[in-house]
Amino acid sequence: MAKDNTEWYVPKGNSHVSTTAILKSDIVQLYKEGKGLAYIGDIYGVSRPVIRGIVTEAGVELRSPTGSAKKINIDKRVLQKLLDEGKTYTQISTTTGVGKQTVANRANEYGLKQRNRKAKKRKYLDTEWLREQYITMDKTFEQIAMQEGVSESNVTRAARRRGIFKQKDTRYLDDEWLYEQYVLKKMRLSDICTMCKVSYNTLIIVMRDKGFDIRGHTATEQSRIRASMAKQGITDIAEWGGFITNPKSRTDYEYYEWRRKVFEMCDYTCQNCFKRGGHDLQAHHIKRFAKHPELRYDVNNGIIFCEECHEEEHSMERREWAKLANNS
């Protein structure tokens, strides 16, 4: 039975009319519910002009292309009450479910203004208060910032502008004091750094200039020889020919070509954790670069690691060298 064109829309070029005919009232009802032309067209598989024609034919006024033409209103008394309570446009928007810009527009139309909220007093801008916290109570800028709910950079800037500085502890420059703490009391370097608020590297430089024998920082000749033997793969001291510098040609064209081919061979994937891509991928020689010069540019002697796995691989090698040195 043929469909009545006043109630049904039949898409052209389709022989299966009985299964593809669309009830126009369904389209009109969806549009009245606020659905867009594109949304309805996607449901029924027809174009927006067709949907627009069906809606217009039914006598329904088309909405503006930007959305609903209906103006969103907020009662003036309600808006006045919320503003009198000290609410901001953002808070009113959250309470009423109306956009913040709409709230601002309606307030301007009604001639309403936000109440001037009393600015929160920022203690860290008070010179005396900040001096007491930073100097007297020995708090850090980070602790003061967390206490006041501001960024550390704001507190640091405020202190610098007000000339608030901690006087540096220079006791570590005194030979007798340093000798007492480090040699007699066996205090650790990190503890001295914390006490004097000085960096580790600075303290090391000062102690070396003063001739201190720094624990754990002075390599003996025997330990250097054992490390050199391990790196050269030598276990017998009679075979050791002295300290050498490994020749490295990691900046020539051949090396970069080898590196590129290894990356392609491994499909730009770390062969340990299988992470693919990224800027931290590194080429690694399976057989050591210095010990096997004949294999330096052999693609089969290469493998790809990410930075973390590469460091782990070298750490394992260093532990093996240490074992060889200790056994010798």
C-alpha cells in the first residue's frame, strides 16, 4: 500500500518504500524537543535541507543556526539576592545551572553589580611578618607559600624586594671548625652541607683546597689499576700494559650510518622494555666498542635501548668489571 505523502516522507531513488518511508510527525516531534537538523538527519539518513523542509511544512518556526532562539532568563529578585549574599558570577552559574556569561549579561541588563568583596590580607607582603617567618622561625619559602596558599615564587619575590636575606653560614670556611666536625666527630659531608646551607660541590672544593683527605673520594693507585685491567679484560697483572684511552670514533659518518641502520633493524623499539619511539632511544654495542674495533660498525653488533634500560645495561657491566677487579 502506497504511503500518504502528507504524513510520510519517502526518500527518492529507493525501491523499498515500505521499509524506508519516514513519518513526518516523528521528525517534527524531535525538532520540537530541541534536536538539531544535523542530528535528526543522521538518524534517518537524509540531508538537513529535507529535514528543514518537513519542519517548515508543518508550520514550526525554525530556530537560529547558532542554537535555541529562546532567551535564558534569571529572575531579577533571585539574581539580586544571590549578589547581595556576596556570590560571584561563577558561584551563581554553578548554583543556577546558567552560564557565567549569561549571568553577567542579565546582571548588566538589570543594572545589578557584584558586591565589593574584602580582599584577603596577604601576610607574606608584610615585611615584619615575613622576616619573622623566614629569619627568626627559619622557615623556607616553600613552607611559607604552603601556609599562605600562594606560589613559592611569589614569596621569594616578596622577600627579595623587601631586602630579606638569610646571612650565609660560613663556618665551613674555618679550618679548625671543619677539622673538628669532619675528622674528629666523623660528621658526614651531607650533614655539614645541611648545617651550613651550602651545596655539596662547594664543600668538596673547599675541603680539597684546604688539603682534607675526603672519605670515599680518593682513589688509590691499586684501585685505578684494577679498574683499568677490568675495562681491558685483563686478569693477570703481568699482561697489563698501563693506562690507555679508548679510541672512539662516534662522530664520524660511519657511526651515524651504523646507528641509523640499528634503529631501523630494531624498528625504533627498546629491546628490553619494548617501548617504541621517543627521544630517549639509544644505540648500544653488544660487544664493547673499545674492545672490538672490528665490530664497531657491524649492524648485528647493535641493539636499541631506551635511556633507562641503557643505563641499567651499563650498570650491569660495571658490576661485572668490579667483580673481576676484586678477584684479581
